[in-house]
Amino acid sequence: MSYLSIIKAKNSARRKRTTRRSALLSKTAIAAFILEFSADCRLPYCQLNMSTPILQEYFGEGELKKDFRLSRESANTLVHTLEGQHDHGWGKALEVGIFLYWLASATSYHVVSEAFDVPQTTVYDVVHRTAECIMAVFKRVVHFPSPEELEAIGAGFCRLAGSPAFHHVVGSIDGSHIRIKPPGEFKEDYFNRKLFYSIQLQAICDHSGRFLNVFSGVPGSVHDARVLKLSSVYVQQLYPPPGWCILGDGGYPCLSSPICLMTPFREPVQNPVQARYNRHLSKARSVVERSFGMMKTRWRSIFFKALEVKFTFAPVVVSCCAFLHNLCLSNGDIVESAEGEPEEEPGEAEAEEHTSAAQPGDGLRDRLAAAVSAPGAAISALREHDY
């Protein structure tokens, strides 16, 4: 045997050992997840040596989070949240594990099938069933605040903005493009101005970065302002309540009704008052961008490339990720935003044809800007005004 043949044989053997080790570690992590979160552990496909304390010896918090992208506490909360939903005999912990591994594996049915040693059709069924279960309890986790919570949220935005003038702000709104594989029909509608195919995600979050509302699925070529007008938040005037407002970037119109939405003054600004207002608004508004960043970092394998699912299922996947974002925040399971695909620069708002239902908020914005520059008078100045 030649020297080259010997080297090739050794490399081949090394690769096989590595592959076997990776497969064992993967299945061990999966089993550890199920052992941790399932009351009646059922491992029909991969039985492990139960005399070995695998979870304690091999898999700490970091290893489980690497595979499933959630901490133990967050995963446990998710399992218990979905416990009331039918699990078709698999056990809720196993179905949740498959779903999380699928999200962490770039939505690859093949990868999950190999890791769990189950048929791809089973993975497909479990993923879609778990997504349906999450959507059934979605509003338990992603919802608007109660009237009693509004004051605290307003105080939170004051801290973010660095000005008491923002005490009537109870949300920040923004949009983000989610890459997809376009449908065969009307694919040009999904081609956005950044030159890739996408659907739009519109989200409103509070001062802590929790999503209060998400709306996704509108083709990527549609402008942010138009997406807003299509959403139930705008059409049904769901949020904010009367007397409160939300913040948006320059891609949105400044409105006093049907919802109150404050945006920055168009650059170049006319005076220092407008410039100061823009700076403070930007500091408060950027919380929604940080929320997008955290969610995309946690599930970076699906948000930094085209979603490998049917475009009709893509909005459901995105909504599930928003649901998991809130659930993780509630458990202190924070993933800091990593550098990756930058958020798009806001464009100018579309030329609006204001109807009787849509009223510009320029006058209110002028008063808010004046209040920012006169912090001692901020509270009284805003209370004179009905949002």
C-alpha cells in the first residue's frame, strides 16, 4: 500500500469516527432534552444506557442551548405551555424538541430526520402540528398590555429616550424583510428594493423589547406604510389606546389618527428643536430593532438566508419565532444581537392621501418636540393634548 493510500485510509477512518461521535452526541443531546422535560420519557428510536447520567456528565446549559437555542427554563416553560394540546402519542417534550431542533437546523427536515432517527414525513407532521399548537396559544405570550401596565411602559420609554416628554409612548413599531423562496406565481411582488425575495414582518414592542403585536406575510415589494395600513392594528385601531402613542421611523407617516404614531422630522431638520427631538426619539424607537436583532441571532440559521419552507407557511414560522422571543425574555433567556445582516435604512414615507379617518400628526409632533427641549414643562404640555 502506498504512503498516499495509507494517509487516505487514516483520514477516512478519522472522518467515520468523527461522524459516529457527532451522531452520538446529537442523539445524546436530543435524549437529554427529552429526559429533562418529559414526565413519561418515551424513546422509541434511540435508546441510551440509562445507567449513565448523560445529562449531568455531558450536557450542561451551554450544550443544550447550542442544539435547541433555548435555555432549560425556557424549554420547560414551552413544554408546559403546550401541554394542553394533543401530542398524537409522541409526547409533548419530544415534539417540542423536534420543532426547536428544526428551527435551529435551518428548517431542514432531512437534518432533523437524521438526528432523531425518525422519517422525514414524521418530522414534517410534528413541525406543522407544533406550529399550530403555538399559534393556538399565541396571544397568551404576544399580546397588548393591560391598562394598568401602560404607565410603567411609558416610564420605560422615558428612560430609553432620556426625556420625560415621552411618558405617553407605549410602543415602537418597525418592519423587517424575511428572506423566502418566492412562489412561482406573482414572484415579482416578493422582490424588494434590497434586491431579494422576502415577506414583510411588522412588529410593535414595548420598552423591554417584548413583542406586543406581529403582522407578517405581506410581499416584500410593499412599502412599510402600506403594510401598516393593511394591518389590524391600523384598520381596527387596536393599539395604542386613546391618550397614548407609538414611535416609528421615517418610513411611516406621522399620524394622530386612526392611531397615534410619532415619527422623526425629515432630514435636514429646520432647527435645533427638531434635531433634539429626532435624537431622543431614535434612542427610544431603536428598542424594536434590538428585538429583531435578538430574535434573528437566536434563529440565525433561518433569518440570514431564505426560509426553506413554502411561502404560505413562512409567516407562521416567523410568528412562532416571535412567540419564542417573548417566552425567552420572560425567563431571562437573553441572546445578545450579533453582527450579521444589517437592518435596512428607513426610507421616506409614501405620499399619503389622508382621508377623514387618517389625520396627520404634525401639530402634535411639534408640541412633543417643544416639550423635549423644555423638560420642565414636558408633562403639562402633553397633558393639554388628546392623542
